[in-house]
Amino acid sequence: MTEPRVVEGTPGALPQLLKAALPSLPVVNLLPGIRKSGSTLPDLALTRHDVPVDPAHAAAYASVCGFPTKDVLPLTYPHMLAFGLHMAIMTDGSFPFPAIGTVHLENSITQHRAITADERLQVTARPEHLRPHAKGQVFDMVTTVHAAGELVWEETSTFLRRGRGDADAPAGTPLPQVEPTGTRWPLAGDLGRRYAAVSGDHNPIHLYPLTAKALGFPRQIAHGMWSKARCVAALENRLPDAVRVDVAFKKPILLPGTVAFGSRPEGEGYAFSLSNPKSGAPHLAGLTTAL
């Protein structure tokens, strides 16, 4: 495994979005340097050293996701510091799949301790474990965050690239099913744009009806990582500082719309869910585990 390549500063969101879109455009996607091909993940890791946290940005993120203002970062916030690295990897010429059209299936975050906004962090990301799936292939994007040499936070995001599948491939992580408990959240049509403004994730499927329809959705959909963050925010005052939170993303959340939240104690943590209050269709299943 090679040493991580150092990235200086914050990768630009809009240039990365353009690079992500080009391999999905007919004709353009055949040009040298843009065409994506290959059957293996690159041995590529990117890292940012001495990363500061902008308190105003953390507060804006907390507001969009429903977290209270505190002197420690929301549990899901370090994903914001890693997202630019994820996109830089998926838009690198050595990466075999286009970023647009890649589906976020699962996400697991382990927070080893609370992180304060005045800490300087080292953030590293690398792709790993390409493997068969019933609907194509899946891979993991693994992120680690250190503070003064101490591992304080880590994340594994599992992505699907649709294609020829393997019916015998292992299924995803099994998570408990939870019925809604009466809590409903109405979601505005601009939620995707507001989350994009703080996250840097400007994928067109989240922004406007027209851009979402161009990619096969009836209208814009909420970001999966927003839905995870919103659930964590609802449970936040019941979670210990050292905790693991696993989720599986199910059916997309159309915007505007309403979702039903449910949770129940499960072992040393909580099982939770988001679903459609009318049809009962699942949007997200999750589980927290105290460390």
C-alpha cells in the first residue's frame, strides 16, 4: 500500500463536479483522459494535514442537519472534511468508475471520542475492497481522521456501480427494522440545495426537478448523508461520545416530502429508521453501538 498523496487546501467543489460529470456524457466519455475503464481499484490514498475546522461552517452544517450548537463537532461533521478527498479519488484518471451514477448504499462511522472545533486534524481517504454485488460491483471509501496522532474518527462508505451482477454475492449489512414512532419531518424542496451549500455535494440529483429528471428521478432527492445526520441529531443526546453508527440507504427521499422517524433501544444502543409515512416504504435503516 502506497503512502498517501498529500492534498494542500480544500479541493474545489465545482471543478470536481465538472470532472465527475464528463465521464457520464455521451461521446465525451470516449475521449482519452476522460474515458473510465478498468477492473481494479487504484492503490491511491489522499491526505490533508493540519486541517482546521471553521466554526461558522460547522454551525451552518449543524443547523441544516438539526444538531444543537455545542462546543464539539456533530458526529457526522468530519464527513464534510473528507468529501473533497472522496471526489478527488473518484475523479482521478486511475479510478475505474464515473462518480456520477455511483450509488451510496451504506455508511458506517466510528467516533472514538468527541472532537472539538479548535483541533487541527489529519484526514485521509482511500478506496478499498472492490467486490461483486447482486446488481454490479461495490467498493468502500475508507476515511480516517487523526488529531495529534490519535485516531479519533473513521468512516466506511460503501458504493454500488451498477452492471452485470452476481446473484450469489453476499448481501449488505443486516440492520433491524424499526416502525415509526409518530415523529414526522416535513422536508422543503430546497433541502438538497441547502445541504449542498454546506457539504460541497452538488450532485444534480439533489438540486432541482429538471436536473434530477435528467438522471432518471421524478424530482430532486435528499442526500443520503443528510438523512443519516438528521437521524443522529435526533438521537444525539442519548449517544455516548465513543460510538459507532451504521446505516443502510434504501429508497430515495423525494423533495419536497415528509419522512417518518422511528427509534428503539437495541442492545447497548439504538435501532432507528426513516420511512415514507403513507406507504411505509423504507428510506434508511440504522443502528448505534456504544464502544
